[in-house]
Amino acid sequence: MGPVFLYGHVAETFTAIIEPFVAAARGGDGDGRIALLMQDRASRRYLPGYHDPLVDNGATEVTPVLPGRSGRLDDRAMETIATSFGILMAGGHVPSYHRSYVASPAGDLIRNRVASGVPFAGVSAGALLATEVLIRTGDRASAKEGGHRLLAVEFDQTGGRLGFGDGLGLVEDTLVEPHFTGFGGFPRLLAGMEESGTPVGIGIDDEAGVAIAGGELSVLGAGLVYLLRRQQPGSVSVTTHAPGTAFPFP
């Protein structure tokens, strides 16, 4: 199983915190070729924000993977994923990524590549989709809780009640909430854990990231990472972790 890297956002720290992912793509039999999974062809405008930090850290080739109008990948895109030694899923519209890279043949290909040792990195939407179950849509509590908004800022992608979906399953028994402090994501993560029965939650600040490998979670970047563990219905423990710390996970 390859290491999994999850990032809250492409922030000022991104060049520094993406370095361990690139190193993993260059390690062992890897040659540093990275498949950059993006939302659609219109998202090319965000390419430099990912491409340049990867190349600055030693990636030998960064190939964008861009779904067609149908949201599906062509043979060339699938071949890029199959032959790269690192897979990075960028940020954007979560349901679009889910359609293209999880609920499609690409999902099994990504899982198989990571199972063979290829490192995976997810930024924002990509971090959400790395887990076994994810909050796929929504920013409001269920009707029994009054339907109030669960984020401090307007979540303009989908809105409505929380909706869940199957993720890539690279991280089990865990929900992830990126942009954690900036979006005020604690209530959404807590509600998501409660409604889905997921025992662990990770909140990642915009300038932070985590590396998960070998039964350990390491904190990267700046800001904090928040670890939530369900104790019983309606009750969780919360611990905060600064960059440079590492602890057993899950």
C-alpha cells in the first residue's frame, strides 16, 4: 500500500508540504512521473498551482488527466494513471470528481495502483475522496436538527442536507474535512461522523497536510490538524496536532 497524503488547500506552504509525496513518487522503482487528476478541461487554469510545486520538488513529468464532456476518461488518460508513479487528485467540485474518478473504471485503477505501492495525494476535494465514506454533498444538518447550516461560510458547490458516498477507500473508518478552520468545518465533520457512523474524523487547515503510512499519521505544513474520535453517540474526543508531530493511526 502506497502512502497517502491529504492537504487542506493549495496554500503558501504547498511547495514545502508536497515534497514528501514527490519523494515517494521517486523512491523505490518510481521515476517521478505524476498523474495530476483534475476536474475538467476548464480547470487547466489552475494547473500552474499544482505543476510548479511538483516540478520544483523533483517531479520528472506532470501529466494532467482531464475528463471529457461525459465526465469519463479516455484510454490515454487511463494509461497515464496506469503508468505514473504518483497520483495527485486536485481540488474542485466533489460530485464531479466522484463521477470521474471513483464511480467509474478509474476508481478501481487508482485503488490498484495505490495497493501496488504508488503514493496518492489529495487536495481539498481530492482529500475528501480518499476515504472509504465521504461527505459528498451538502452543508446543512438533517431536518431533525433544524436544517441549520454547518459551515461558517456558504458552501456554494451543492448546498442542502449532507449526502454521503463511497470514496476510494484508501483511508478506512475516517471522514476528512479540508479548509477546516477557514470554513468552520467542525460542525459539518461532527454531523457527518454521527450520521454515517464513522468513528474517526480529520480536520485539516488550509496550510496543513497529513501523511498516512505504516500505521502512523504525520502532520505537515503550518496550522493545525484536528483528530476527532467518536466515544459514543453525540460525544467525541478532540485532539489538536501541530506540524512535525506524528502518532499511531488509526
